[in-house]
Amino acid sequence: MGKLNYVNNVSNKLNDMSLSIFESFNSYIKKLRAKKKVTNNAYINEYNVCDIFGIVINSCSDNTTLRDSTNKNSNFNDSYLSTMYYWLKKVYDTDMLDDMYYKIYHFSECIDKSIFISRNDPLTDIYKNYNVLAGDGTISNVSFKNDHGKNMASYTNSIIMNTLTNLVHDHRIQYDNNELKGILDTKLTKSDIIILDRGYSKLAFMNKLAGRTNFVIRLTKNLLIYKKFIKTNKNSMTIKYNGYDIKLIKYLVDNNTRNIIKDRYANDKGEEDNDKFFVIATNLTDLSFDQITQLYKKRWSIEVCNKYIKSNFNIRHIVKQYNSSQPIKKISFYTSLSILLYNIVMLEKILLERKYYYEHQKITEYNFSKNVTLYKQYLIDSVNPCNKKILLSKKQKEHRLTVNKRSKLKKKNTNNNKKRGKYKSLDKMAKLNNRDDIILQIKEYYKKIKKINISRQNKIVLMKIMNINSNNTT
């Protein structure tokens, strides 16, 4: 009963914290009212925009259009989309959600680790001494007016997650698609272990990581250290590189795992995933062969994390208008909101599963997508419920059916010509088309992220000082 009560208390605190975040956000939205002067210095509200909260939360979903969200969740159904865009641009200006996902992550760090560690986990001792992180980048598309070809650009969401809690530890939007820089810009320490795939196995990159943190990285076949190691016919060896030791091991991949990887990277060029074994490198030379292989297996959790985020939230193709004047603010807003919702729902899911285990002594797994749907509805009902029934006129209904039919036909006709791989980066596309306004927005985004990092670091230092003072007083 002790652990069950503890989980219930943690769950209640998480609920209160998440509601307070969105209540503050809703309060910000309620202040967005257009006012029109009438007579004798009196003002009236032209539009009540409180229902925008529900529209934003429900439009933060993969393949959900703004009009779909408007129809279901507000009394804006009789307005033009231009009216909605006007108000949403004001919502995108806020930066109050930018670092809220880390607030949830920091809360999870205060929870007893035994809640997250499964019984007989071979990495239990490592989890007690290190934060085991996995990093990867996922490509998102953005519609962009291009005078030199395809009206589509791309950017990379560089995400680092904690493999114990499955929560996002840090993320960066790389508008130049530089995934390596996204990892290096993250605050990593010697108390962390970061697990990365072969795309990050550049010797210069590993050299920079080794000076700051610990890594476990799969190597590509074109590296000289890979070729020399293969010729030795050993399963494990330690080499010297730039003044630090690197331990190399051969990780045998079973057929089932190899087929999953080949299916996941079916569109990638190269045949490295056909190999019967991978070569893994780490600067933690004290780790055993089994510990390194078990650590590398944890890397797959970042693939699951990216899949959950892209399938359940609005992150895959946020900007769909070619003439968007402020695409960076919209991308930043929905990415922050998506990762915040992911962290809340994932932590809630884990706590529900542990609660079920303590009550019934049985292991169960809750469906993440269903949790997302239920949480969004709970959020809207708790923070800002919309009770108005949506009524569409016959003319409106016919118009929208026609629009939907056209869009479906267009998708059907263009589906076969879909380009594989990623498009030119948004950064490069903006320079190519002389969009100085977009370049300036990108620079402002990077400045904002630097300020968040400094603020986050100052809070950590302040908390350490407070803990030292409290210990001295005791």
C-alpha cells in the first residue's frame, strides 16, 4: 500500500502541475480580445476568443486541419478562417510554453527511480549512477514559396530522451538539418550516457562528445577504426584516439531485429543494416560487453518516442501555407506544445501502469494514443469547456464537402509522385529565395533557445546552493 499511495500522490501532483500550466496559457488567450470604440469612450468586445484554447489543443494532432478543429471545438464555426488565423498569430507570439516540457521532465527526476526500473533490469546499477539518454533527429516538412523548384523545405527536430522515464530531456529545431549540432548544443555532463546511431559516428563529433559526456555509438563501415577492428577477429578491444580510450565491441544482431531495422530504414541508401553484427564504440571502457549491448538496445526507445510524437501531435507538417509570414513562430509553438503534451501523457501512462501493477500484481500496458485523446478532452473540459452545439448551414456543409473532395482528389493524383528523402533545409531555402525575414526569425529562435538554456542552468545552480545551505543548517 505504501508504493500505491506514493504513486497516487505523484499522479495528483502531476495533474495539478499540468493543469496549472494550461490554465496560465488559457488566461493568456482570454486576454486576446479585439476591442472596438463605440461612443463616449465605451468599448465592446468584437470577438470572444476563449474557445481558441480548445482549437489549439485539438489541432495539435497529426493530419488534423484547423477547420476540423474549429468545427468540433468552438463557436467559431460560422467565421472565416482568416479570422482564426488572425487570433492564432497572436497565440503563436507567446513563449510561455517553450520550456514547460522540461518542467515536467525535472518533476520526473524527483520521483523515486524504482517506479521506472523494471524487475531484473540488467542496467539497474547503471541507472543508479548515470542518466541514460538516447538521441536522434526526425525530419519535418514545411511548405515554402520557392522560385527555383519544389515548394517544400525541411528542418530537423533533434530530440534527446531519457531511456528510463521515456520523457524528452531536451530538443532543438535545426533549420539547417544539422543533427550533430543539435546534439552538441545540448547540455550534457559526465553523469550522462548518450546512445546514438551510426549517423553520428563521425570521429570529430565523438572527440567533442568525449570531452563533455559519455557515449555509446554504432560505427559506420567506412571508418578506419571499424575496418581495423574487423580484421582482428576479436569481439572486443580498446584503442587510443586523441588522448582518450575507446572500447569497441561486435554486437551480433538476430534475424528478427535485423528485419525490423531494415523495414524501418527501407528508404535509406546503403546495405549496412544487412550485416549480421554492428560495431559499437564507447568511451566507458569499464563497462562489460553485456552492459554495452544492453545500453545500445535502449536506443530503439528514441525511435518509438519520435513515432509517438509525429503520429499523435502536430509536428510532421506544421506550416502548410506557402505564403506564411511567420512560419518559425508557428513551428516553435506547436513543437513546444507537442513535446509538452508528450511528456505529460507519457509520465501519466507510466504512473497508471505502475498503479495497476501495485493494485492487481499484474503487468499491463496502456495505449499511448488513447491516453493522448482522453487527456486532450480532459484538458479542455477542465480548463475551458465549450458547451455550444455546432450547427452548420446546408450551404456551409456543401462547400466543405466540395473542398474536402478536391483535396482528396489532389492527394490521390500527387501521391505517386511523392519525393523520397528530405527536402532542402528551410535555412537554405530562405537564403536561396532572399527571404531575409525568415532568416531573421531563425536567428531570433536560436537566441531564444540560448536564453532558455542560461535560465535553466541558473535555476539548477540556485537549487544546488539552496540544498547546500539547508544541509548546513541541519
